[in-house]
Amino acid sequence: MPLPKAELHLHIEGTLEPELAFALAERNGVALPYATTGELREAYRFSDLQSFLDLYYALMAVLRTPEDFTALADAYLERAAAQGVRHAEIFFDPQAHTARGVPIGTVVEGLAASLDRAEERYGISTRLIMCFLRDESAESALATLEAAKPYLDRITGVGLDSAEVGHPPAKFREVYEEAARLGLRRVAHAGEEGPAEYVREALDVLGVERIDHGLRCMEDPELVRRLARERIPLTLCPLSNVRLRVIDTLADHPLREMLDAGLLVTVNSDDPAYFGGYAGDNYDAVRDALALDPEQLRVLARHSFEAAFLDDDEPRRARYLSEVEAYTF
Ligand SMILES: [Zn+2]
């Protein structure tokens, strides 16, 4: 049995495996520029951020109906359950779908149909977090939040993702203020490729409660002390960092230093179909590359539940935490 864990940084569009992409392409009559799943799997060996994003957005063309989104989420949950995920906070990118004519309601209702049965089928509790594409305009983010209003009973929070450099958090001040007024939780990608200053800005200007990635905070000792003092969770994605060349090899990952600095770090998979592994694979990879001992892995799992948006269900959080403490390696 794998170590119980929560996954807090997972883009549902990034879980689209080649086999499902082909199946949905056929069902929807969408032509893919690849003849076989093998050829497509080769394309998943992209070389940099731009080639990843090109493939990522191109493949979304196969997602058209609510049932497609249900199938996508079901496939993720099944894999996540097999790797010990007990709670998943799932990101989705409405603008990537509305831009190609798929309404936000199709996306939310399709995902919700899967999440509604996730507990019963996969033993996983879930939350849904809507992300804004930071390389789109602030007006587009505001329009997206407006379009999401009929579905807010299904959406726990908002996030900020896609190409970071040149798109500082402050660009989205207004939409985050509105999200706060609506009672939504707030997270943002920051300090992945962008500077440590973006982490500070996400906290101070956007009022985020968690930082996605955030590893470049290590360049700023004062910021590290603040993140530790305020217990701000950081959702790290080690395999993603290597594939997107944020670091050269896993052995260079600062996870161990971050733990030693008292940071509330968690381990997650980001876009697992593209980055070479799901949540448990990321735990295994850092264990091997950084020689983490079982108690350090237990700390990471404990952190994942401490950082989860389970404030509305503390008995569940307590139950998950006791599963982590009782786990034998
Ligand atoms: Zn991400």
C-alpha cells in the first residue's frame, strides 16, 4: 500500500495520456497530427517549455463534451488512487477551453460528474480550483470569473498558471480581490521560472494562501524565513522542474534544503502525462535522487494534508493525518 497523500498541484488537462487523446479524437472526429499513440508518445518528449505548451494546447482540441472531461478526470483519479492519493485539489484552465468554443459549464459539469463519484469509486475527496492563464489579459481573467459565477458552488478557489516570466502577479490584483469577495480560496504559481519577488507579490498583492512551485524563494533568505514563519505551503513538482529545465537534474532539487529551512513543502505531479509521473512517482523520484528517509517522506505526506483546503471538513483532515502517522514503510 502506498503512502497516503494529498495532491495539491495538478492540472487536469495535463493528465491527458496518448491513449485517451486518441480515443477522444476518434469519438469527436478531431484529426490529430500523429498517426499512432507511439508517435504521439514520442512528441511528449518535448525539449522545452514552449514545445510542451504547444503540444499541451494542441491536444486540448480533443476535449469537447462534458463526457470527455468526465473521462479525463476518471482516468486521473484511477491512477492517483493507485499511488496513494486520498485527496486531490484539481486545477483546470477555463480560458484554454472557452477560447476554442467550449463553454465553462461544459468543463465544470463534466469534471463535477467525475468528482461526485470520486470518493465512492476511488476513495479520493476532491476540490476544484479554477486557474487564470497569466499570459492572457487581466480583463480576460475577470470575464472568466464572471462566467464562472453560476458554478461557484463547485469551485473552491482560483489559481494562476501558464507562462510566468513577464506576467507578474500584480497584473491580476483586481480579479483576486473579486475572488476574495466571492469567498474563494486563492493560490498562484510563482517563483517557478519567475523571480522570488513574484512570490512576495503573490502573497502581498493577491493574498494567496499557497504558492505553487515557489522554489526560487531559495534565492531570498528573508522570504524563506517569512514563508516558514507564516507556514505558507509550497506545492513543489520535482519531475516537472526537470522536464521544464527549471533545474538540470533531480539531484539539484532544493527540496531537502527547503525542508531543513522549515518550509511547508509538498510534492505533486503538475502535468503528469507530460512530465513522466504521477504523485507517487514524484515521491519515489525525490526519495531516490535526494536520499530521503521514510520519516522525511512522512513529513511530506503530513504537509500535504496540512496544506489542503479541508477547513470545512477538519474531521476528514484528522483522519487522513492519522493514516499518515500509522503508515509503515
Ligand atoms: Zn502547475
